[in-house]
Amino acid sequence: MNNLQDFQSKHLILLIGANPLPNYVAAKLLRKPDAKVYFIHTAETLEIAQRLAELLGLSNETKSFIPVIESDVDDVFNEVANICKNLGEQEVGLNYTGGTKTMVIHAYRAVEKLCHDPVFSYLDARSMKMIIERRDQPCLDFPVSLLIKPKIQDLLALHGYTLEHDPNCHPFKPEVCLELVKIPCDELRNWCDNHLRDDKNSLKKKEKDLKPILLPIDPPFDKVASHWQGCKTLGDLSAQWDIKVKDLSRWLDGLWLESYTLWALQKIATECEIHQCGMSFEPKERNFEFDVAAMRGYQLFAISCTTGSNKRLLKDKLFEAYVRARQMGGDEARVGLVCCAPENNPENNPELIQSEIEETWDAQGKLQVFGAEHLPNLSEYLREWFNSQPK
């Protein structure tokens, strides 16, 4: 527990804001067994507090929901003071990462005034350290990023979401992906556009039109052709691989990059202390999906994948992933884009796309763009990205 046991309390007060993750981490680290947790919430954050208590597995005896009117400073002070008055000299902790500034100031005042030797704490999103304050003592900080290991399902549950289906943890045909990634992106894209897409550039060709399509065998497809296992057509290969021909068409058109990215993540999972990774995290309650996602400690890494290279498309993909990842994983979340943007294009290269987005969204250090030149050694670049984060 990295010596945080010395700062655990029998009574832990949490200020509930829009992002429940810091409170989840604080409750896991700073409450003693069977300690009581007090959720200071507004009318808008009651459901968040209830979901948090449920995920923590708190009983009726170990949880208390305290409603406050956030704009009424006396109400915030008095409600927290009422908790403290009944505790005498018992151990009290206040984690003030959540809540508004008004709630923080007046909850802090009440605890400081009425509690014997309170433990104040704050989870710093930038350093991923728990900051500990005690009266008349210097502040202490403890790295906590790897001490708590929720699953992505837990992050979704904190927001009232459940998965449409279990995440896919098995990359499809990674040995084929390893050959596809060696083919120049523009040539692979051209083949897919010319053979798998219809006149409107959509993947709506009928099964009868997909089955007779001849598989590519000439350079630069000669290496990947060894995996066709003697099959001549898309229909032959779909039967050989036991996959619907329309699904095979979509996979070759770009979904293979998700499989490849997951395979690259799994390759570095142990050394980068990734405890969960998978594809297709899709909540039932919302129309969005993380193409590939991973958890390292309580930090979410959401990765969007596309074989496209159009800058506007790439920005749109990255923006959606960025918004959703921050919603689920808070300020600690990191977002990646794996794409086919070429390094040698002065107007549309990965570094330019990343810098433009970081500047526009004030997101320095929170996202990473991997382009065509990164793909053959994606595991190495992912390793650098994960290891650049605080532990």
C-alpha cells in the first residue's frame, strides 16, 4: 500500500463531482476495513455517489449520502460539521479531489475546525500521486497509479454504463496482420477501394458480389498471399477462415488494424504493467466504442484505429476518442490514434496532426498519434508511450 495505510481513516469524507474515478481511488486507498464513507453530493451528483458506493461494495452501515446545496456555503459547512461533531476524536479523512471549489473550501474548513487530527488528501491527476496533508506537518506524496487496478467495465459502471458484449481479447489472424502492415498503406487502400467498396465508396456490396473477388497475389501482396492457404477468391478464404464474407471484407478493409494494435499491446502488456486490454468496448447505453483500450493501474488508454489518412477524418476520430476517454477515465486518461498518415507529407503527418490537436484542445501530453511509419514496429512505439507516463 506504499505506506498509505498510515493515513487510512475509519471515517472518510468524499466530495462528489462529475468524475467519480478519483473518489474511487481514494476510497480504495484511504479507508480502513469496514470504515464508513460519507458522500457529500449535490442533487446532480447523487446518482454518481450511489454508483460509486455500489462499485465499492459498501453496506448500508458503511455509507452515508449527505446532500448539500453547492451554492449555499453555510449549507456545505454545516452538513460536514454535523458529521464531524458526532465523531469526537475518531479518525477522520477528507479527500477533496472531487466537488466544486466552494464545496472544497467549506468542507475543508469544517473538518479542520472540528476534527481532532484529520487527514486531508488530494489525488493529483498530472503526477498520479496522492497528496497527504496533516495539521502542522509537511505535505507528503505517494505514487499510486499502479496500486488500484479497475477494469474498463468498472469505469463504465461508475457512469452507469454496461458493455453491449464482452470485450474481444483475441486478435484475429495476427500473423496476417503482420504481413498487411508491411504493404504500403496507399496500395492496400487502393485495392480495398477498388474491390471491396461499391460505386458510392461504401462497404455495401452484396455477398454474391463479394464471393468471386480474386484475392491479391502480386507484389506488394505476395508475402500476405502465402496466408491465403491456396484460396483464390474472397469466398474461398471466408470458408477457409470460418468467417462471413461480409465480415472478412470489413476486416480486410481496415478492421485488421484493430487486431494488429491489440496484438502489439499484448506483446508489451507484462513489461508495461497493463492488466487489461481488448477490442470493441461498446456501451449499451451510448453510441460510441473504444476500438482498442487498455488499463494500466487506474489509467485508461483509449486507442482509435483507422487505415485512413485524411487529416479531417483523423482529427474527428481522435476528437471522439479524446472526449469519451476523458469522460470515462478523467484527466488521467490517455488517447492514441493508430492510422496511416504518412510521415513525409508536410500537411498531413502524424506529428503535425498531434501538435495541432494538442494546441486546439490544450491537451499536451494527453494524446499520441502513430502513423504509417510507426506501424511495422508499433509495439516499440506503444512501449515508449506507456513508459512515458508516471508510475
